[in-house]
Amino acid sequence: MNPVDPEEFRKQGHMIVDFLADYYTKVSNFPVRSQVEPNYLRKHLPDSAPLVPEPIESILEDVQEHIIPGITHWMSPNYYAYFPSSGSVAGFMGEMLSSGLNVVGFNWISSPAATELETIVMDWLGEVLKLPQQFLYKSSNNNGGGVLLGTTCEAVLCTLVAARDKKLRQIGRDNIGKLVVYGSDQTHSSFGKAAQIAGKGIQNVRAIKTKRSNSFALKADSLLSTIHSDVKNGLIPIYLCATVGTTATTSIDPLMELCDVAKEYEIWVHVDAAYAGSACICPEFRSCIDGIEGANSFSFNAHKWFLTNLACCCLWVKDHNALTKSLSTNPEFLRNKASESKQVIDYKDWQITLSRKFNALKLWLVLRSYGVENLRNFLRSHVNMAMTFEGLVKLDKRFEIVVPRKFSLVCFRVSPYNNNNWDDNYHNGHDDYGKLVNDDYLVNELNRKLLESINNSGKVYMTHGEVEGAFMIRFAIGATLTEEHHVIMAWKLIQEHADSLLGSS
């Protein structure tokens, strides 16, 4: 057995590429959300591993017959759930190169090119985003820089640990129970999870309430009043997770005002732009991160909306020493002259794990293969499609836009307050129409039924959010293969299912 036989590699590699190319041409015909029942796969696969080799042809047949039906097709042009994970030929080729070279670049000496390409690519992208010089390796003080992690969940955890230890070095580790971290009620759940892992206890995580009147952004005065209350009670603020493009509604926290508040209390500010950060390479969206110069760290997921296959999170920090003081380990077997010279970066000290892939290849290939202008136009095309969908929703008086659209997410719902076309069957015996349509629970249940009905069709897949008690349907455009005709088809499907529940418009 030769696991890396060149001829077998060529043969199987061509077969896999052909399989995926065929998949991309057919994916729009598959049910977007998998329709299988739990534990379906055990009924189709053997109970134990094979003792003798099986041909790749047989394995691919099983993939087609048993695995594909159990996949929710994130690459489908009809995928509008969560935030899509975009992919591309360049992203795939970069992943293939990374996997094929199979280097483990935990420090510079283990693969110098892996480290150095990462520093270069992160500077390239940082400059495209017009990040302040302090975030780049080119910065004169040489303390800033970028690193590629798996996801923003890791970025939040790493920066939170750095902020924790920085403060504890000042006040003593016995005070860990007094530390407080801040976000809004729209901040991603990974923030609370990171706080638990970092050992602060859920009682010291503040999820500050946001309001519709402020587009669900975190207000600086709300943050300030919460900090005042905590300080009065003897607690110690250390970390704020501000968001540009929240999961539910893509709301944008006002970075400049929040950073001003944080600066007064020496609070580490991390800016989570997991979804919307990609759009900020477009000049018309760059203002969304105005004030970033006051933050300590910034991250976005290139795999969400930047054609870079999963997983690839870009994190920049102003002072990488804060990370390395918390995350460094230096066992004897990793000691080497290059590291001890302090002239190189050892990325193992910027992350949780020791091992790491050569992810810079993916981002490098994406930037070089498509160029910044084409990437901008790709993002703009999705925003334009979202504008089209938003316009279609507004034309049907049975529906409403729940929050103003930003980027390529449209949040909408059936709103029967001014609609007299509710089907009598749905009224379920309620004679008082006015009471029915003003019952928030019933309106929410109606939208739940509509969403589940649409998703069960298999033709499109959407997910939901909830703000101020209102259940809404999220239509997130970002899949690589989505075109305007897919969006128009999706709207017609939504109307058809609404007709079944409400009666024709």
C-alpha cells in the first residue's frame, strides 16, 4: 500500500473534481434542506469498517446515494438560511493545495512560507479594508498584525482571554470573579460561550438591551450606564464585543461612540464583523467600521461572504503581545534559534491550538484569482438582489419588512394587521378578527407555519430570528451560485405558501 502513489492520486483526484463539478451543476435540483430522518445513515452503511480496500468508484457511489441526500446544500443557489458559507474554485484549489502540501505551520521554523505568506496576505486584506496602520505588520511599532483562525468564535475567545489576563496582571488573579464583559442582546451566542470558557461565569456577562427605535444597535449611553452600575458594585469592566452585522438583523453598533466609552475604563474592544466585514472592502460600506481605530481587535469570516471555503477567520490585533502573553507555550521540543531571535512570528502563540493548517493559501488564491474589484462586484450583486427581494416584499401588503435592510439580509414576516384575507380555516373559530390579528403569539405562530411549510418543500431554505418578541423570517443572500432569477423564484414560492395559509392577495 502506497497512500500517496502519484498515479493513484491523479486518478482519484480527477474523479473527485469531476464529482464536485457535476454536483455544482445539479445542486439547484436537490432539496435544499435535507429531508432525512434522524439516524437514517446507520440503515445504509455497514456496522463495521472494511478489512480490505474498496475502490474509489464504489465509495463515490455511496456518497451519491447515501451522503448527498443527508446534506443540507449550503452551495445551493436557493440557500438563504443563517448566513451562507460561500465557496469558489480558487477557495477550493487553495484548500486542495493546503491539504496536499499537508504542512503544520505552528511556528516559523516548521514552514517559513506558511507563516510569512499569512503575514503578507493579512496586510493585503487589511489595506483593502483600510484598517489603521496599527493593525498591520507594516506598522512602525511592529506590534500589530493579523492571524487566520477557524472562526470568529475562536477570535472572540482568544481576544477575551488576552483582555482577561492583561487586566489580571494589573489587579491580581484573585479578582477574576469581579471581571465583567459586555455585549448587546444581539451579540452572537459565541460571546457568552467564550466568557464561560474563559472562566468568568455567566453572571458577569452583560447582554445590554437594544431597541427597534435604534435599529437594535448597542447605544453608548446604555453601555455607560451599565458600566457605572457595575463599577459602583465593585466589579471590573474588561471587554466589549461590538458587532458590525448582527446575526438576527445585521444591525451595526456605533464603534466610535462605544470605543470612547471603553477607553475611559480601559476596556478591550473587539469588533465582530463575521458576516458584514467582507462588504467593508467596498467604499460604500467602509463607513460601517468607522471608529475601528479605537478598537483593540477586529475579525471577520472570509468563509461567510468572501469566496474562501470553510474555515477561514481573519483576526487583526493592535498588540499581538497581549495574545502571546496569554497563549504562548514553549516546551523544549519546540525551541529553535529563529523563535528565540524574536525576528519571526510563531502563530501557535496567537491561537488556542498548537497545530494549524496553511490557510493563507486559500485567501491568497482568492485575492489573486478574482482581484479586489471583482470581489467588490460579487458582494454588490448580492446586495442588489436583496434590494430586489425587499422591493417585492413591499409590494405585497400581507407582508412587512421588520427592520430596515442592510447588506444582503432581508428580515420580513406576514403582518395581517391591515389584511382582511386571512383564511377562515386559519382563524380556527376566532370570530373577533381584531383580537386575533393583535395577538402577537398567533401572528408569530402563523409565520412559523409559513416558514416550515416553505422549508419542507425543499425548494428553498430560510431560517428565522426574533426581535422584541416578533418572529421574523430571514432571507440571507450570499451563496456563490445565487442569481436574481433564483431570488424571484423564491419570492413566488413564498407567496404561493402564503396563499395557502392566508388566501390570495
